[in-house]
Amino acid sequence: MSPVQPDTMQTRTSTPATPPSGLAAAFAWIGAGFLAVAAWCWIRWAASAHFHSVDPGPDPLPQWQHWVLLLLQVGGLLAALYCLWHYTLRPYLRTGTFTTEGLLCLALPTVWFQDLMFAYSQTWMAYNAHLWNMGSWAAEIPGWMAQHPENMIEPVVTFYGYIFWMFACMLLISAFMRSLRRRLPAISNAALLWYAFLFTLALDMVVEEGAIRIGWYAIPGGWRAVSLFAGTPYQLPLPEFLFGAVQTLSFACVLHFRGEDGRSFVEQGARNAPVRYLALAGALHLFFFLSFSMPSLWSGLHSDRWVEGMPSYFTAMCPEYRTRPESCGGPGIPAYRPPDVWLQQHGSDDSR
């Protein structure tokens, strides 16, 4: 497989009615499995009593942050719609064929299902409750361990953020790899990926810290010993952007490395658009699961005590923060317990 230019001008071709083969078949089955679980959880969530916005609490949002987050949500939605038009709909109307970029724009938002896996074992990261949200499907995920899944927040902007944010990063990383390949034609794929990883690491650190600074989310329970700005509401743990860089680079590789037909290496063997879509979705979900969801489980089990001074709109997932912040996570806090047993023994916020 080798990187080629984006397949934005693929033309209509006849599609044999034969089963997919090779990588496409494997990834398509993986994609179908992940999407089936996601649909099951989302349907149950939409029909549950938890399908409502989470109360941000009494602390007001700074005025500048209100406008920045409003711009993020509205501007991000417009940017995502433009990507869908430019990469998905317009090429299809012109050629009758979906491009790899176009199918990726449709598959990326489904990864939102796994986004909250950072809190599967313990809550160490939190979204801003002032963002548009309808709670989350945490209570519907089998085996969920963290406290208060009914208060878990997944803002809607993160759903389409996988288009205007993640897809933009993928395009940028792919452009970096193409530029490096042009300058160093003899460079091996291993060396190319190493330099791309360093580039992605720097990119992810800037993007993650920027998102924290504007109040999109916070990581109050991150491991302080290996964090930038440790002990402050703006802390960024090294594992967070390390895992994030691996995940983002893996997504960029799905976009960058193509076969002779101009399609992603994970689509090889697919003979129609639905299978191509499932294969791309399967690759994204599998790579996200291995590079972010599973490491986040480890991060949750090794979370630190929450930093002081977190506003109420970041503490909905741990109402006890107002009276007993040590109960939100960290050393000595059980990773799993029946509802309220530990809190009944050690004290809780009776007003929750």
C-alpha cells in the first residue's frame, strides 16, 4: 500500500454482487459489531429517564468563555456541515461514488460512542455542563464502573467535533506525511510514521491544552506527577496527549495510506459503498478502542485526587466534590462498589 492523492474524482463503476474479501471483510464485521452496540446503547439512552441536559450547578460561566464556547458549538457545526458537503455530498453528486474522505466524514461521528470510555472505571476527566448536552448513555454501557453514570456528560459538539476537529487533524497529518515523502523519497514507512508521531504529539498537546483553556473539558483527576500545569484546573497529563497522539495518528493512517485504486488500505476488497463504510468505521472504532478506550481504563484506575477549585459545571459527575472532593477519585478510592455503599460508610453530600 502507498499513499496517493485523495480520491475526490472517482467515477461510477459497476459493482459485482460478491462478498467482500481481505481486510475490508474483517474490518466491516468489526464495524458492524461496534455500530450495533452503539445503536443499542443510544436507543436505550434516548428512551431512558437520563435523556436530559445535566445541571451545570450554581457557578456561572465567565462571559468570555460563554462566547468562545458558543462560537465553538455554532462555528463547529457549520464547519462540519461544510466538510460533509465538500467531501461527501458534492463528490457523490458529481461522480455517483463516495470518496474515502466522504465516507470517513460519515463514519467519524460514530466514534462519539466510545468518547466517554475515559470514565468507564473512574471519573478523572469531565466535560463542561454548560455545553449543549442530553446527558449520556453511560448507564447503558454494560459493566460501567464509575459513579453517577446518570450525570455523565457527552456534549453534542463532540459528536460533530469528530468531523471539524478530528478530520481536520487527519488531513493535516496526512499532508505532513506527503510533504515529508516528497522531500525524502527514500524514507521508510517506519521512519515516516516516527516523524508523523512526533508531529502529531506536538499537535495534540496544543489542541488538547487549547480545549482545556477554553473550557471544553477538564482533567481534574489526571496523574499530577506527569502533568503539565499540575494541580491546576488546566492540568494536562502526559498519558492523555500521548494516547491521544497515537489515536489521532492511527486515524490519519486510515486516510493517508491507499491502495492502487485510491482507496484506504482498510477498504481493500470492498465492492460497494456500505461495506466500505463499515470497513472504515470498523478501523476507526478498533483503533480508538486500542489506543484510547483501553488506556483510559488504565488511567482511571490510576487517577489522582481531583484538583481543588473546580467549578460546579465540571463536577456534575461527582456531586460529592462540594463536600468531600477526595471521594471523586484517586489513591485509596475503590474502583468498583455497589451504589452508595462506600459513600454511606465515609460520608457524602446529602443534597445530591
